[in-house]
Amino acid sequence: MARRDVAIVATAQRPNEVGSTLTSVELILPVINDVIAKVGIERQKIGFWCHGSCDYMSGQPFSFVAAVDAIGAWPPIVESHVEGDGALALYEAWVKIQTGECDVALVFSNGKTTSGPIDRILNLQADPYMVTPLWPGFDSLAALQARACLDAGVLSEADMAEVAARSYRDALNNPIAYAKENVTAEQLLARPYTTAPLRAHDCGVPVDGANAIILAAGDAARSLAERPAWIRGIDHRIDTQRLGARSMTESSSAAIAAAKAGVGDDRIDIAELHAPYTHQEILLRRAMNLGEGTHVNPSGGALVSNPAMAAGLARFAEAAESVFSGSADRVLAHCTSGPMLQQNLVCVMEGE
Amino acid sequence: MSEADGIMRLRQPISVTYNWSAGPNATSHLNGLLDGTLVGKRCPGCSLVYFPPRNGVCPKCARILGDDVVVGPRGTITTFCVVNVPFLGQKIKLPYVAAQILLDGADISMQHLIQECEASDVRIGMRVEPVWKDRSEWGPSLENIAHFRPTGEPDRDMGVEAGAS
């Protein structure tokens, strides 16, 4: 079956914040209305709605069902939910469009990351038999990975600080980024460890956020956007959940996903990598073979604002916006999920 | 840990503490319950009055709800269920009735308990009123209402005869 051409035609993100007193539904509703207003489409023309979020973050089973209230689900709609990042919901929506069942889909995600101890909550995404009962904390798991990389000489603490300094400086130009600072790697290296060998700047800042994206196929995409961000390749790969059976110093699933998505077929202008930890950005750049010509995370990335379950879809939004504006022609969007880069979704988009 | 059968077992209770927020749009509803007032919210789009105000949004219009509207306290039973089956943690004497109650002035029903009458007397259209717990037990919760009981007013015509035919 021939693959349908599918593009991102609009995005909306709310400013990232800490300690939001809104409910998840109140967080989502304005961004859904924003993204619909941007393309001026009638709700009934949206053939599929797909939501990414995590019930553990709200401490309520089936809390995602309430999110349907934010959609305006009358007359009845076709919708689905992914217990994970919104970028994984985008992948489901892309598949749905490939089946021919719809031409336009709306994807949204939300994360009230600061309403609970996210470092502990995310443990529930780990292997439930061997890892979760130990409650290692995601920062600690990432620290083990960083330590393995440092010991193997794959990267240095200075390399990690460079990633953070660039991200914090780039975030100065991003109005919705939460953490931003004109800072150098040397200054960051003088700061104390939080979870050695990680310092505060090595870990993404947990924030509350929500975002929404509209996907459309072929002519529908051309009618909704001046310069759609066409999805040329998209692939999702998963490393084993057995942490001891994985290489800590590389990301094989990211490498496979990038190859399958066609990352190496041509230059990449901008790569929005979902790296919640500095050393993970370095591992991802390496796995995807991204060189000097690629600007990584001009938005500041997940390091400066990490709304869990929305940070991956935010990368898709940022990458697509750079195609809309014409500032880039060929871009990469990436989402990770699970401990230590367990899952990796890679997408290549192009303008026409 | 049991080593009798050679299998290692680890018991690891888990707990996570959350800062739960009701959200600005449901706050007037919860504050109302603190002083015994039933506060719903009107959708600025379709004008329907929601009690309780869900998550502060109208699921039909996808709009943030608008004005506060005081509803009830009396209401009408729109449908009900007679509970005959005992279950773990049962607090109420069987049989009892769980009913959907449409408070006067509201457009969606809420579920509550019907007491102070025989379960067999409960019917669709029956008028009911809340019986509040002692004020010392009140919190920002619909549990401030112990149950609803019949008012003795004539039934409201809910159009069930037409619907059942």
C-alpha cells in the first residue's frame, strides 16, 4: 500500500509554568481551541482525536477520560488515548490517517508534572518486577547512565555542561520556555551535584504544560497550511526493559529509529531532541549521527521545560513551526519514554 | 521473606503524595458546599447549568464555564437503582436506592442516596430534598449531604410513559 503524505499543519503550546492550579482539563482546553482556530477548521472535520498523558501523574485511574470534556465531543467523535507522551499519540494518529479512515487528526497532550514527585512517579513506567519495587528514581537511573558514559570516556562533565549552557541560552529566545539563563559551561560546572554525576542543569526542569497539533493528509494539509511540515519518515523503537541487559553508553533503539526514519538521507537543519538529561542529548546526537550543521534544540528543549508526557510532542511542535516559518527545510523531531532512553520515536519532516 | 520454597519475595509498599488542585472553575462549587449552598455553573455557549461543574468546562461546547448558579436544594429523581447485593465495606442497610437527581435549576443530574422511604416507593419523577449532616462534619464535599428524602410534593412529569411505549 502506498504511504499517504501526512503533514503537521498547526501547533499550539501553553507557556510552561510551575505549580499550576488548573485542572488537566482546564490546562488542555485553551490549546485545543487555539490550534483549531489557527487553521479555522470545523470540529466535525477532525476525523480522529488522540491524547497522550499519564494517569500516575494525576494519581487517578482513568483520569484521561475527563480530558474528553476539553474536546467538545458533541456530536460524537472518534478518539483514543495513549498512556504516554503526546508524540506517541501523534504516531497513532499518523497510523490512523495511513489506514484511510480519516484525513485530519488532532493530537494533544498534557502534563501536570509539578503536582507530585515526578522523579518517583515515573518509576511506575519501569519494569514492574525488578526495578519499580526498588524505587530508584528517574534522576538516579539517569545518573547511573551518565556515570557509565563518563567512565567509558564517551563524554565528559564539560560536554554535558555545554549542552545545558546552549539550551539555557537558546531558551532566552523562546517565550514559553520556563528556565532560561545567559550562562557558560564553566559557570555551570562550578555548581554542586544534585544526583552525582548530575548537577541541577543536567536534569530537565519539571513544569506543567499542554500542547496540541493538527495532522492532515495530502490536499487537506495544503488547504490548511501555507507550508505544511510533511512527515517523510517516522519510526518508533524500544530497548529492552531489562536495564542490566542494555548498553548504557549508546542508544541502539534511537539509532535504528533514526535510520528507518531516513535521518541520514540528507542534511538536518534543526533537530528537536527530547533529552530530559544532558548526557542523553549527546547519546542521541551520536546515535542519529547528527553533525555540526544541525542546530539541536533551538527551543531550549526538554532541559529548560520538561512537562512530562507533553515534552515529546512539544519537540514536534517546535520542529514543525521552524518549517512553517521557513527558517528550516528539513527537521527532526524526537521523543523518548521510559528510563534511560528506553523508547525512541524519530520523525523527519520537510517543507516543500 | 520466605525461603521455604526457594523463592525470594520482597514486599515493597509504595506511596506518592500529590498536591491536588480543584481548579479555579470548580472552586465556587466547593466553597458553596462549605456553607451549605449548592453552586453550579452555566455554560456561556449553550446555557446549560452544570452541577457539579465537572472540570469547569462544558464538554459539549469545549468552553470554560461562566457564571455561578445556585441550584436546588430540591430536585427530581430521573432514574434509580435498588441495591440488594452486599459488598465489602457496605455502610448502608440493604436494600437501598442510589438515584440520579436533577436539582431544580440544573441541567445535568447527580448521583446520591435516597433514604427515609421504602426502596419500593422510589420512582422516576419523585421529588426529593437533601438531608444535611451535622455542620461540624462538613467539608468541601457533596458528602455534606447525608442523603435525599421524598418531599411529598406531586411527582414531576418526566415523560417516561411516552418514552416507554
